Amino acid sequence: MKISKKKLFSTLALSYFCVCGVSAQGMEKGIEYFRAELFDAAKMYFYQHEHTVGVGEGQAELYFYLGESHAATEQTDSAIFYYQKAVAADPEYSYAYIAEGKLALQKQDSQSAQKLFARATRSDKKNPQIYTSVAQAYIAVKEYALAEEALSKARKVDRKFSGIFVAEGDALMQQGKVGEACSRYENAILYDKNDKVAYLKEARVYKNIEPQLSLDILDRLIQVDPDYIPAYAEIGEINYARGYYVDAINAYAKFIEIPGVPLKHQINYASLLYFTKEYDKSLEQIKIILVHEPDNVVMHRLQAYNNYELKNYELGLQEIEHFFAITPEDQVITLDFITYGRLLEKNKKADLAVMNLKKALTLDDSKLEIYKEIAIAYSTLGNYVETVSFYKQYFAKDENAPLGDIFNAGIASYNAANQQGSNEEPIALDSTLRLEYLNLADDFFSQVVERSPDTYLGYFWRARCQSAIDLDTSLGLAKPYYDEAVEKMEANNADNRRDKDLIEAYSYLGYYFYLNGDMDSSKDRWRKILEKDPDNAVAKQALDGLK
């Protein structure tokens, strides 16, 4: 039976050798890295300790785990080299023979594997873990009958040994019998509440099907060992997938700085830092990743995103353009075009911004912010007709749009009426189209008044709209709105910030009262203007004419 190296070693990484007995003092952390599938980190750790352990079994175990770490990364020649060094360091070290047997199975050499397994059990027949390790080797290649023979021998030594149940769980899991497998892992924990591998295996079963249950199991594991890195690696991945970014970061922080941590974890960590708005830290992590994977499109994407958030707009634009240059079209997502559009707009390239934001709409027309971003870009270009068009599409999809957006739509509608149409020709003062835009603007500003009745802006802009409709002020359409605006401005103008708008309102009211024969009220409004602007020529001229 042929099985790929990658499948075999990933299966074994947490299957049998990871439940070895007493570890050489000082190697526990490296073994944990191995169990967490941080294989490069494990290698680096064991390299550093190669000359610090004594000869004999301790040295044999170190070489054994170096062999296992290389095997897990498909470096078979190096794995064999270290297995042989383990045997040379201690000819009675059983696990090295089992490891060589594992390689024999991978080569479909069952006869050699059986001899090696027999050699492994010869020197330690009373150790159930030796037999369960042999069983796991057979389970990995789906030789279940031979695995059961080994497990039967383990039961004769100690039927309550937790490793037996872990091996049974692995065999059942491999056959798709998830429920039965989990029951075996729980049995392992029942007989040995400190069997950390059993917790970890059960948690991994539920990782993608019931993530909360998986987290609950991992919490139990952490109660057994609060510093157990494999548990935090799983917690980080689960919370990352669920979108619980703060919890994921807290878990990743336990191990992310270990030398040799796999890129998949580093990539997740960089993403988490972005999602939690730690943009500078995310960029630092991305730089580390790009050294190893210079064309990693996800990291180039996040690099641009981070710099946009940090207001590094010029750099962000360079990065997003590089991202598009190296990224296949089928890997581009909606937010890429949105970010590209935003960066172009910030770099005063609003026409190109519109083009890319519209591409984003073709990918996902449900994202409300795209309509708003296009409206803003068109406003920057002075194309208020298109600005209004996209604001209307935006509001059609969001009846609870923020008040500021409604206000801006009102200003765009007012500008469309008073400046230009879609053909960039001025709209005639008496045209129906101009009146439609003014009424639309007035409707937007009436919503502002309704939702924020204590501020003056809604009234003030309604007054402007009505004044533009009633050009000769003969109907006085703007008067009630200017009156409301003046009342609110006068009550809140200690810093004189509203003087300009007050002068506009007083000017309208002064002229209105003049047209309606109320000269005292007219003079009062012109005098109020001079109190704020003593050199106002229009007010002086009006008062001179009223003498």
C-alpha cells in the first residue's frame, strides 16, 4: 500500500512518537514544538541543544526527534541520518528502530519493518508505549489488522494505558468514524487526565465542525498545562477562522516569536494585527514574511491596506499597484479594488479612483461603502450629477444611512442644480431639471432637520434651496428656514464661527423685509451685519438707501 510522505509524517507527527515517555531534561520545549507541528522551530531547538545533553538515551532521544522533524518536512535522507545517530548513541533506544520501520513501511517494505519493530520491542517488552508506537506506524498505512496485533500486546502489559485508546481513536478517525474516535480519546483522558496528546487530538477533530467544543477541550488542556504551546497554536487558528481576532492574537502571542514558526502562522498573525488595527506591527510582520515569500500576494495586499490606514497614501498606492501586477485576476477581491480606488483618490487621481471602484461594484454590488466612495470621487471631480446618482443608489440600499452622508448628498444635489449637468453644460435657471435637483436637495436637508432638529445646518441649507427656487425672493420661500437657522446660530456663536452664515441669513432677511415694506426690520438685519463685519459694502449700501 503506497502512501505519500507528507500524509504519513503528518499523521505520525502527533500519533505515536509524540507520546514518548520521560524526555531528556531540557528538551520538553522542543518536543512541544514538534507536537504543535512547528517542525522548523523544533529542528532549530534541537540543533541548539545537540551538544548540551549527555550521551546515551538522552542523546538518542534528541537525535530521534531531529529525525522526526526532518521526516515531517519530507527530508528523508536527513531523517535517516539522525535515526541512525540515535541508534549509535543508544543501541537500546527502541523508538529509533520504530522510526526506521516507519520508513520501511513508506517504501512498502513490510518485511524489514517487521524486523525493526521486533528489534524495538525486544529490549523493552514491558512498555505498552512501544507497542502502541508500532501500532500507530501500521495505522498510518491503513494496516489495521497488524496495528491491532500490536495493540493487543500493549493491553497485555497495561490495558488502561492511555496511548492504546489514542491509537484506537486514530484508526477510527482514519476510517471516518468520528464519534467513535472521540470516545476513544475521551477514554484516554479518563485513564490519564494528563495525556495532553489525547486532548489535542480530540480538539482537532472538532476544530472545523464544532469549533466551540474544540475550544472547550483546549481549555481543559490548558488547565493541565498552562504553557502548552500546541494548545495555543490550535486556539489561535480556531479563533482566527471564527473572526475572534483579539482572542486569536492572544493565543498566537504565546508562540509567534519562536524561531522557525511556520509561515502559515506568521501570515495569520500579520492578518490578525491588521484586523485589530495594529497596522505598524502588521507591517513589521509582513516584512519578515516577504523575505521568505517575496511574491506572497496576500502579504502584498495587506501591506497596501496597512499603509492606507496609516495614511501613507503614496507608498500604499505603489504597493497596491505592485499587488495588481503580480496577482492573477481570479485572486483579486472586492476590497482590493476598493483600496486601490481610495488610494487613487487620496493621490488626487479621482478619475482612476472611480474606474476601480466601479470594478469593485461588478464583483459585489451589495457593499454600501462602494457607492459612497464613488459618490465622493465624483464630487472631487466636480461631477455632481453622478455624485447624486451614486448617493441615491447608496440610500436605496441603506435606509439608515448616516446623517453626514445624507447632508453631503444634499450639498451635491444643490451643486448639481446650480453648476452643471451630466453633459457638463450649465443647467438653465428656469429648467425643470434644475428644479428637480433643488427639490431633491431640499428633501435631503429636511431629513437632516428631522434627525437633528437642534442644529442649524439643515434649516440653513433648506433656506438656500428655497432661495434658489424663489430667485427674486417674491414668495419669501426661504424666510422661515433662515429664521430657524438664525435662532440656532445666535444661541451658539460665542466663538464667532458662524458669522459668515449669519451674514448670509441677515442679508436675505434684510432684502425680504425691504421687498415687503418692513423697513425697520430690514434696517435691523443690515445693522446686525455691520456689527459682525463693519466694512460690509452691501450692508452699508442698503442702509444708505433706506435713509
